Amino acid sequence: SQFYTIYVQDAAGKTFAISEVRDSKVYENDPASQPLQFEISSISPTSIVAAVKNASKTGVINYNWAIYRVDGSQDGDFITNDNDIPSSATGGIVTINSGKQGTKALVAGQQYYLYMAQSGPNGLQSQTRNARITFTQPSSGSVVGPQVKAVVFGNSITSHGNLPSIGWNIGDGKAWGMAATAADKDWVSIVRARMKASNINSTLNIGNSFDFETSYWNNYNYNGFQQQVYPVDLVIIRLGDNVDDSSVGANNLYDRYSQLIDVARAANPDVDFLLTTSFWTKTNYDNIVRQLVTTKRSARSAIELADLAGFDKAEYEAYGDWPNATTAVKEHPGNAGHAAIADKVWDKFKVLYNLTGDNPPVEPGDPGIDPGDPGTGSIKMGVIPSGLTAVPQGIFFMETDQFKIGLNMQTGGSVWNALDKSDPTTELVNAMDYGRLWQYAYYAFPVENYFPNGKRWGDEMWHGIGYDPIQGGDMSVGSRVEQFKYDAASNIVYFRTRPQLWGYHAETAPCYVDTWMKLTGNFIEFRNICHNERINDPQYVNLPRGQDIGGMFTNGGYYEDNSNQSNQPWTGPITARKILTDFPFENYLVGPKHPNGSWVYPDMGNGMRSLQFYTPERWTTLRNPVTNKYLGLWSQSPLFNHETGGRVQGNWEGHTGGAYVTMGTHYTQAIMDKRTIFDYSYTYMIGGNPQMMRDYAYKRRDFKNVIDWDFSTGHNDWWMNNSAQAETPFDGSWFAPGDVHQSNRVSPDLAIDASKYTHVEIEMAVGGEQEKVGLSFLRRNNNGFLYDHTDVPYQFNIINDGQMHKYTIKLTDNPAYGGILYRIYLDVYGTPKAGRWSRLKSVKGYYRPNE
């Protein structure tokens, strides 16, 4: 038998150990309420027998138990008995799969609610019905814990690449914590392995600390740090060893370190912290960290300290592990030192997440490095898993408690069916043809006279469609899925699609798209990575084109938009607009930078109308006014589109294959060059409501929505109308000649709060007779117009010696700077002339209000 702590998940999605139940809730981390520990005496895929083992509970509390399905079934459908657990020295027995109302088999993959009541001399005292229960049996060990997504910020003790010149010879391309002798022996790998032994879905990744130890007092990149913490549960900061301990007071380390915690909480108010002191004793630094652990404690965002005092000793150093290395390596912790650090960190991890029991053992030889698939069948978003399985035939169904969808493997894995379980008779996917599904579509040049493999378009109406890989397929042939894997435990599916070129009838596009989908609650989270393979395409043109990713063709009944299109993100009103009557369509045709080929058409009674609109919160919803049901979409772009069609004027009558309304994210421009790796994320909501969609978007408000771009290898979502520009992968910077065209580079559409940045740093090189560069922010005007804006321009002098230089622009020098920024232009001034060129390496924003 094994000891367990049983964890439940509340209605808000937070996981914690079962404790005493008082005031109609399960208490968490309450000193007076210890987690119940259970001994499992029998377990199978459909049943489990558990006994309460806490000696301190003897004669104190009786519990009533029942477990019922997440779909809400209660009376007549209890899974367990509801008899009292006797308050005895050995605890009571809970037998799942038997009860007074008959045996109810547990269904694999089904989630269950826990009904748990505390009874006393006067009968029922309190109860809970909003806790979700998960019984997890570990492969070994005694710790069963919640899923935790963690990131660690460290120095060379956390990770250091191969450096033979000092004797750190671990092989080209490899990196782990100095000076462990193998990847599985450094402290990060040990902690990561223990996390996965506790919960296989937990992750621990290494972040970029941006040299905090040596630059915290001098323009530290807090924005870059902040970007890495918003999607995680835990931030581990393992720093201090490279700090000048004599200067921490003068350099105001306390405030600078405190700011790390503050910016992390600003992005992620619920994030927890685990801090450590230094390995090489730094008395002043260590005391500041100890002080911060006390002063920065929060009921919502916990902080624990792994104190490494006394670790700076010979037995923990690497003199014996690396006898032929230099002293710089030997002074680092060896295997014993890394193991000791891991033990300290793990002890505090258990405190944070209420774990009990011994440290779970790690399988011998486990490298601890997380390559994306730990070999247990789990799938990570953005990482191609191993152990691929056969592609299913026909429709592959997935579901949550709120909805059910069907992915058609004959149409590229696009969403072919979708049902809101609260309205199970209404099909939500139009599916009139392969173009009217829930799917992606990419676009690239050429447009006119594009003949892939010498083939003309199949129908004259598609003359000029150009290069257009679409997930569902062509008018007559579906796209092929060629790789597949599904993980039921995480409800994530991965597949690879070879899309068809729309309009060409059975012509496979020279590209493939890897897709990851995760179902959780009311949401379907997508990540698509498109890999272009047009190396041998003689018709390729290196220019940007608008994209249409995340499109939802739903039935015509969903014709009311609910979103916030004001310039007050997160505080402005959510406004309902019927697509035909309430959108001021004439407002969407203004602004000097409006692109050619507007998607805004008047309603001529021919059954079709389209529009684009902008929302700084990067989400929108559609409501069916008859059923009061919602669909939603979040996107990394703030630009969206709706289209109506297939209807008689004013008559919606939504049904499959009939009238439709689309909701899509219309990514303005992207360069789909010969070797593009175009990475895009979006999320659908089925059911729910606008506030739920807004809350979801708020948690992702900084995702790809910050001023921080590196162009060492690619465009990083920027674009340029200059066909002679370099193709990816770049050789360290983005090259463009200036002999025929100006070098005007344009950012993706954004929704950035200008108050977050006071300065921008641009690293670039220019050649030829060029002296000035213009930087222009487009500030969105507060009148509801799509492209109406105020230009906020800057100019700066450049050094035209062909070398890389960094230029800093103080944004607040322009009194027009402020509001919501939706685009950035970077222009190298001057008439095109032979010998002129430019290279752009990076654009980074900073918040330095005192400069």
C-alpha cells in the first residue's frame, strides 16, 4: 500500500489538498486544518479503496463522502457510499465504486466532483459541492501533487554551455549546471525529475535572467523578465553568486530585487516565488533576500526561501569531480553540492504546494532534461511528441464538461463539429464546404498568374487567389493529416497537416503545419506552426500578405458581437452590436494607412457583408440572441473580422450549410517566405460569456504584445514591402538593400499601453550615404475608427559606417506619446541609391522614468 494526499480542484481551477471542510469550503494551508492523508489498499482503473491515516484526526471529525460526475448528476447517480468515516486510530474506509444506490463504474478519463460533508453531534455542519477530485497513483514514491508550471532564473550553477578553455568540456551544444558531471546530476534536473514524479504534467524550464547579478542597477531588462513569468505558477530565483557584495547597498539591490517580484505579480498576480541565497556566501546579498521573503509575503502570491547558508564548503565543491579543470570550474558545486541545493529547493517546493512524504525517487540514468516528451505519453504545446500513433479515420471527437468537438482527419484536422453541451441540438460549425470550417488559412505572393506546378485555378472565380494553403482543403479535396498523437490525461492533441492550395483542385501546398490543441473548461487553445517549403518555387515573391488564422464559420444565429473596442482596455464597456445594423461601417474606411483591398463591404442585399475591427483586449465574442449562447475568440493579434453570408436579406435562420457568420483573427501582414516558420496562437471559447473571455484574455495580455524583438534569425512577425530583402533564416540581422526601395520595416499589429515604456533601444547598422532614421508609433484615436490614428514620430541620427550601433530614443520627449499603440514603423530616410543598405538586429523597449 502507499500513502496519498488526495488533491481536489475548485471551481476557479486551483488545486489543493483535501482538508477539513468548514463554512462550505475546503480549507487550504490552514494550520488548524491538516490535509487528509490516505492509505490506498486497493486500486484499479475503475475503483479505489482508501483509508484516512492522519493520527491527529482520531476522534475529532467524521466525514460523509459522495462522488458524482462533473456533468452535475447527483441524486440517484452517486458513485460512492455516503456513510460516516469512523473516527478511529486507523481512519475510515472510503470505497469508490460501491454505494447504497448500487455499483457505478468509474469511467476512464471522466472527471468527478467530490461531495464532502463534516458532521458532528448536531448533524450536518458544512459541506462542499464545488470541488473536483483527482486520484493519482504515482509510478513510485509517496508524493502526489498538483500540476505546477515553473521557471527558474539562475547563473552558471543553473546552466552553462560548453567552455573547454576553462576545462568545462561537456560537448558542443550541451549545457547544464556547473559543475555537475552529467546533465541528470545538476540541481535543476533533480528538482524537475521530482516534480514530474509528483505530477507528470509539471514542468520546470530555465529562463533568461538577463544578467541581473551584474546589471540590476543599470537599465535592467524588467520587461524581458516579465514576459517569461505570466504563464507560470512558480518563479524560482537562484542568483547571488556573481553579485559584488560590497555594492548592494549603494546599488539599491533591495528595491531592484523587489521590482522583480512586483513586475512578475503585475503580469501574474497568483504567481508563487521560491528564492535562494547564494552558494558562495554573500552576506549582504543573502540578508537582503531573507528580508524580501518576509516583506513581500502575500496571501495571494506565496514566497518561500531555500537558504543555502553553510553550503560554501569543500565537500560541496567540484575539486574531486573535475580534477583537470580550472579553479573557476572547481569552485562551483559538484554533484554533492547540486544534490544539496536540490534538496533545499525541493523542501520549500513541498511547503508551497502542501506535499507530504519523502522525496520521490528518480529513475537511474534519467537525464532530467526536458526535451518535450518525457516518454510517458504527455504532449507539450509547441513540441513535437515522440510515440506518434496512427491517424484516426473519419471524425476524432474531444470534449470537456462544457462542449464537444469533432476534428475531421479528412479535412486537415479542422473543427468539423462543435456542440455546446447546454444547447446540444445546435451545430456550431457551418461546414458548407471545405472553406467554411473552424480552421486556418495562410496567404503569400504571387497573386495574379500563380500556376503551382503549371496548374491553373480550377474555377475562374478563384483567379487571383494566389498562394493560399488552407487547413480544410480545396473545393473538392480535403487536406491530409500525416502525423497524430492524443493524450487523454491532458486533453491535448497534436497533428501535422499538408494543406491544399485553395482554388486549384487537388494541389497540395509546399508547406506543412504542426498543430497543438488543448481543451480546458470552455476553451480550445491552439498553437499552429507553419513551415513553408518553397525553396524550389520559381514563382516565389518575397513580399508580405494578410493572413486569416483562427477563422470560425458558425451558423447564422450568432450575429451579435460583444466586445470592447474602446481605448480603455480592461475597464471600458463590453458593447453589444448586431453585425448588420449596429456597426458604423463607414467608420472603417478612414485613415491614410488603410491597406488596399478593404474587407469592408456595404450590405447590398446579396447575402454577404464583411468587416474588420480592432480591440485592444484582443478578444471578441458572438451571441445568438435567441438562445443567449456565446462563442468567443482570443488572438495574439488585436485585429478581427466578421463576415456574413448565405442568407436572405434580414433573415438569419442559422443552420448547418445555410446562413453563416464568421469570427476570425485577421493578421494584417506577414512574410511567408521560402523557409518560413510562422508561429501563431489563438483560442476559441464555446459557451461561457464575454466576461469569461475577457478574463481569459487578461491573463494573456502581454503575450507577443511587448516592445521586444530580436531579428537575428527571422522577421519576428515584422514585415517590409521590399522584395529584395533577405530571406530567413537571417545571418544575425535583417538585411535590406536601399538601392531601389526605402528600408521601411513595420511591426505586427499591437495593443500596447504606452505608459509601460519610456525608452526604445534600436540596434542596427547602415551603409551608404544615409544619415537619419525615423521611428513612428501609431497611437489609436478614441473614436471607434479602425485605422484612424495619430502619428507619434521620432528622428535620430545614425552612424553610416556599416557597423552595429545601439540608439536610444526617449519616447516621452514627444508630447503626443501615450494611449494605445497599435503599430510601429522604422524607416531609413533617403531616396533609394546604389550602395545603401541597412541591417536591423533588435528593437527593445524599457521603462526608465527617472532618465
